[in-house]
Amino acid sequence: MDPVQKKVQQWSKQLPNLNTKPMALIARLQQTTKEMNGELCASFEHYKLTNASFDVLATLLRTGPPHSLSPSELLEQMHITSGTMTTRIDKLEKKGLVKRKTKKNDKRSVNVGLTKKGLKLIDEVIVEHVKDQEKIVSVFDAEEQLLFISLLQKYLVHNVNKKK
């Protein structure tokens, strides 16, 4: 029995006419997310990173050379507040992993870019991160993984479009 099943059974007993299928689905997604995040964050600790700092470094890496974005471009890609972004950048800059650089054509604007140290670290961490992800989802065969991807993508596309 998974951790959600007992709760669903209790609700079914307490309120027999209550549709517990949505509850069961959402609770399992939440529990799964919590479990997966816990496993992934544990591996970041080995590199003295948090999930939040990894996210910034990985975002800069995946943009390609010169691995640099404006703070507003980072915000757009990471869906966090500007205050949160500033804190993340400050912490990474203190560690020497990113550097704020004034734009040549506009001295009032800055970009945040990976330093050599930051690039070397995230190049190593991303490989380990993907290995960890592969291990986490290995409970599902390839066909099941594709089905999950398809179903979750359907949900996200529907809800992103609904908000526009």
C-alpha cells in the first residue's frame, strides 16, 4: 500500500459518495514530487549546491555560449520573483560561480554569466543529475515513461493555454 491509499480508503469510508479519484491522483503526484526532489537535492549537497542554485547554473548552461542572461531573462525562464533571483545570484556570485557583467552597449544593464569555475562545476553536476534522474524513473519502463510524459504534457499545455 502506498502512503496515499490509506487516506483514500478513509475518505471512502467517511464519505462513500465522494469522488476520491482526483484526490488520489493529485496526492500521489505531490508525494512523488516530494520523494523525487528529496533524492535529487541530496545529490546536490555533494557539490555544496541547493536545488535553487543548481537551477540558476543549469539555466545558464542550457542557453549555450556565452552562458549569460539578463536577470529578467533568468526570471522568465525560472518563474520566480525578482527578490528570489537576486538572492540566488548573490549567493552564487559569492561562491565565484557566476558574475554580473555590465552590457557593453548599455552600462545600466547587466547580464549574469557563468564563471570558468561555475561552468566546470555545472558541467560535472548536470551529468550526475541526469544519472540520478535516470535511476529515479527506472521503476518505469520506456513505454511507461513516454506515457507519463504525454499525459503530463497534455495537462501542462491545457493549463498554460488556459492562463493566457
